[in-house]
Amino acid sequence: MKILFTWMVMAVSLWFLAACQDVTPGYLETDNAIYKPDTLVIRSELDDDPGEINPTYELYLGFGYSPDMIVNVLGIPERINEGEDYYRAKWGAPWTSVAIQGVLGTNPIYMEVRNITSQDGDPVKLKEYLSVGGNGAFEVPLEHDIPAGSYKITLNVHNEGYSHDLVDCFTIIVK
């Protein structure tokens, strides 16, 4: 009886050991993956009109306040009526999206652009300029020559054992 019990324990132990070899490490959940907002509008022609110097700002400069104090402490802007892209052009800031939300899994999690589609643009040209960060945020440099159009992006999210495609999860509109 003891021998039979010993053989049964050994058989069950071997069965458990054999079953453990096919387990995929970690996990990856993308069922709730979403961008909010899911669209980025990029302008080819920047509205970088510098506007005019704020008279209140100039008044405080005349009183001896530093520019940093006027803007950051008093909250008085240096310029008024400037173009929508004035500061973006001044600092060379790229066009960026929000980060993706709802992706859970074992780190490191990698993101890459799988596919770009467009009815009225040039997906190959967008792919030259488009990059995606580790948090899923898209970035396009300020200076580009991407043709106007609407582009749908499919993102691949993967880690050591898993990979998921998020089909048409984000839209970039180039005006």
C-alpha cells in the first residue's frame, strides 16, 4: 500500500512539473485601452503671430519688477492677441497626444505603430515623422511636410509573452 501511494504521489508531482513548462510569463490586458481624447489636430501652417506686448506688463516692467515675477507671480501675460501657435513655434514644441489609458500588464510594456491608414493623406509620410512613447503618447515634430488628411492609427501593445493590436485606436488630423 505504501508503494502504491508513493508511486501516485510521484506521478502527480511529475504531472505538475510537466504542466508548468508551458505557462506564459506575466499578463497583458488591453480590453479597456482608450485614448481620451482620441484625436490630435496638427496644423501645417502655424499661426505664430507674436501679437503685441501687454501694456500692463510694460507698466510693471517700468516699476522695476522682473519679467519672471510679472508673469509667474502676478499672472500677467507678456503678450496679448498672439497667434494660437505662437508659443509652440517660439519653443519648438512638438505636437503630442495624451497617453493611453487602461493598459495593464507585466512590465516592460512596449508600444509600436502597427499600421496607418488614410483615405485622403499619405500614411507613409506620416510614419516617417510619427513616434510613440512608452506610455502610448504619439509625437510629431513641429516642422513636417505631412500632407493634409485624416489618419487612423493601429497600435501594437506587447510585453514578454503577449501582444495585442488596438485597431484604429487613434486619429491624427493634419490641416
